[in-house]
Amino acid sequence: MKKRLVAMLLATVVACTALAGCGSKDGGGSSTAEDLDNKEEYVPAEVDADGKVDGIMYKEGLPLVDEGAYTFSIFCDDSTSTGEFYMLNELEKQTNVKVDLRYFPYENATERMNLDLNSGDYADVIGGWILSDSMILTYGVEQGVFIPLEDIFEEYCPNISAILDLPDVREKMTAPDGHIYTIPYVCDDVTVNYSPWINTRWLENVNMEIPKTTEEFEAVLKAFKEQDANGNGDPNDEIPFSTDPNNKYLQAMTGYFGVPMDKYGFALVDEKPVFAATSAKYREFLSWFNKLYEQGLVDPEIFTQDSATWEGKGNRDMYGVSIAYGSNEFSGIEQTTTKPEFDPLPVLNADNGGIWLRATPGNSVYRAQAVITDNAEHPEIIARWFDNAFELENGIGCNRGPVGVVVFPEDNDMYRVIDTKTLDSETQEKLSWSNLWPQSLPKFLPMKFGKEHFIEDNPLYDEKKNLEETYEPYLTKDVIPSFWVQPDMVEEYSEIAQSINDYFNEQQALFISGEQDVDDDSVWETYCSGLEAMGLSTYLEVRGVTEVLE
Ligand SMILES: [Ca+2]
């Protein structure tokens, strides 16, 4: 469950980096850098004789307020099977602050957030993977709906300030107008996020080895389709290849042809970012993958199914290969101490230039994860509430489970993590990762803390570690660089980025499914000129990418 949620989160954040998520296009016209920096200076209030700021918040220590004195609302995308988040209740006990949490599944949350923002009836905090850089720019820099936080952090938030002082963090968090609009979310991260996983039991059943080239891969998929690979007696219920509907990552396989691409069509070639969505190599990938599709080797619902359908088929042992963050997301096989049936599909054609895009350098700074809006009364209470959530033992609670219940301090700053399977099933569920904390919201543990300070009673087999080790020799050295759009370009860029991204995805589906013939030069030309007509040159200029790969 843990890995599965991380998966969803990571996928979506990548999406948010360039995606223009905002529905509002009437943000007051174009702005210049000068007229943007006229936000009211934050003036810290006096502290009264009770040690309270504004007569409500204790400036230091816990609780933050007197009982019943303050409630704020958080809107985010998330889910919980119990209807509660364990650590939110713990934080309420510590701070006396009540949280009115409004959460929606990722699929519906963006639409709901846009409705709220347009109506003016939005929450005090908006957070999660539904936020994006362009929303920070539109609603923060341009409109002032999201408020600048740097002075509040400076005045009241020692933990957040320490996080901002970590290498590169403050720089990445600071918007082009010099303000910080979000609560920082800094964490250890994986070098490979979404990748194909192959069923080794099926391979044994069809008597084949793990494929190493695109030709061998095709032969394996054919064997999966033609034989009773899952061994249930029915030779026709196998689906050789599928992918996570929310994180398809199909274009990543252009790396097998030498161009490791991200979901926006950017790639690193000789470690330099280029736009590759009109390149011959991407076209070669599409043509290859269309042939797999035409032979019935690809899930016919790949472009239409939702997560539940994908998981359902995986749980019924119908998938030979699927792209996913972790194999248990779709296999339904519970993680144990031993290796699961699924292995990482190696980077194909590795002996012939096959390469994979490095997702992160091993850690990530998420700068569009939680904002405080101008509807919030006493934003400093909210900032301190997050600051308290970032205290070490609260961070442990949000990441692994509450201290004293799941995690126990030992000597030398070490913490023992018990096997939660030893607890009764109700407690297990209450303390499962997705019920600890809205995992789409910022949380914090010092870098590598889990690796260096946790002693696991029952360490689960780490398939992501196996994946990372398998891929490391074939990963790009760098990652696609992040960027901020200059304030005067925000509106224009948002619209262009949204249309280009939608078009890129639509066209990819049409080419793969064969509704458009990728091998027809005039069709390909029309696709390429479609991108140009949408403002590709402006899009690339804003992102500082100068090369369009041919
Ligand atoms: Ca079968």
C-alpha cells in the first residue's frame, strides 16, 4: 500500500511540473514584474502578556491555541479506507487546532478545486498533487489568492526554515517574484519511478527468458498471448501488456531507441534537454508500439480504463507486463520478505543505445504541494501547524507510523520499526500508510533518515531497490531540469502548455491504436505542424529549451 500511494503521488507531481492546471483564464490580463511585487508586507503582530499573537496563537511551544479557538480547512486529493488520518488526530491533541479536511480522489479533485477557486469559496489550505507551478504563478504571483509565506516562516517556523536552508531548496521554492507561496515538501526519492514489470511465472510457463531487446520483448508478448501463460486452462484470457491508467509513461520506452523521454515530450540527449515529440526516434517507438497493438499484444482498454479496471485485471492474473510504480499495485500480491513474481523489465536494447530517463537525483523538492489562501484567518497558525508536523517524531509518524505504537526509540538515535502484521487487523488498517496522514500533503523526515535510523523487525523485499540497481547503468546522468515561467508569460504559457500536452497525449493514443497511421509521412507532418500551430516555439522559449530533436 505504501509503495502504491507513493507511486501515484510521484507520477502526478511530474505531471504538475509543466501542466497548466488552472481553469481561470481571466486573471487580470498581463502583468509586469514591477506591478506584481506590490503585495502587502507581512507585519508580525505583537505578542501579548499571555504569550499570544493576535490574541489567539501562542508564539512558542504547544499547544498552538486554546482548546476550540481555531479550525482551518484543507482541500487536497487523497483517500483513506478508515475515513480518518491517524496523525491528524494526534496533531489536534498536540496543537488544539482542528482541521476540517476536504479530500477527493485525484480523478475528481482538480475539477472540484477549479470550481471552488472560481466561486471564491475555497479552503484555507489547498494541497496535493493537483496543484502545479502554473497555479502558483496564476493564483499566487498574479492574483494573490495564494499568499506569500516567507515572512511567516521566518518569524514562526524553525523547522520549515531549516528545510528551506537545505541545499538548493530555498532557490527552488522561490517564485520568480521573490516570494515563497508553498509549504516545502522535501524527501528522499527514487531514481526510477514508472517502469515495466514482467511476470516471471508467465515466462517460466512459456519457457522463455527475460527479454533484453525489443525483438525478444515482442516474441515474449506473443508467447504470452498465444499460450495459456497464466496456466488457468484458458488460452485466451492473457493480456500481454498494460499500464497504469494515471501514469501511462509509454513514451518512456522511446529510450529503447536511444531517446529517453518524459511525459511532456522532452528528453535528455547527451545530457542536454531537447524537445523530442516530433523526432524520428519517437516516431520509431510509436510505429513499433503500434505494431504490438495491432497484433493484440497490448491491453485494448489501455487508453480508456480507470485504475480500478486495471487493478482488477491485474488481480485476476491477466497481465504479463505492466508499467507501474510497483508491481503490487496491479498484481494484488501482498509485499512480503521475498521477491514477488514480477521482475523489472530491463532497459531494452541496452547494448545498442537503450537508455532510461533518471527521474530524480535521489531526492526531490516539491514546490507546489500546499498553499495557504487569502481566505485563511491567522495564516501563521496554519504555518506553525505544519511546522509542528515536521518535528522529527511527527515526521516519523506520518511516514512510518506513530512513535510508541509502531516505531520505538532505541539508543544512538536509532528507531525500531515493528512488523505491523503482528497487530490486530483493525489496528493494522488504522495504522496503514494511507491512513496515517494525507500523503499528498507535505511531511518531512531528514534525508536518508529511514535508511540510516530505522531497524525493521521484518524488512519487506525492496523491489524498487532492485529496480534502481538494475537500471542504474542505463540511466541518464542528469534529470530534466525544473524551471519557473517568468511572471509576464504565465497566462500565455499556461494555455499553450495545456493545449500542447493534451494534443501530445491524444495524438500518441491515435498513433498507437492505429486510428492515425504513424508511418504515413503526411499524417506525421500534420501532427508536427499541429504542435507548431499551438505555439511550440513560445513553449520551448519559456522553458529555455533551444533544440527540437529531428
Ligand atoms: Ca489463461
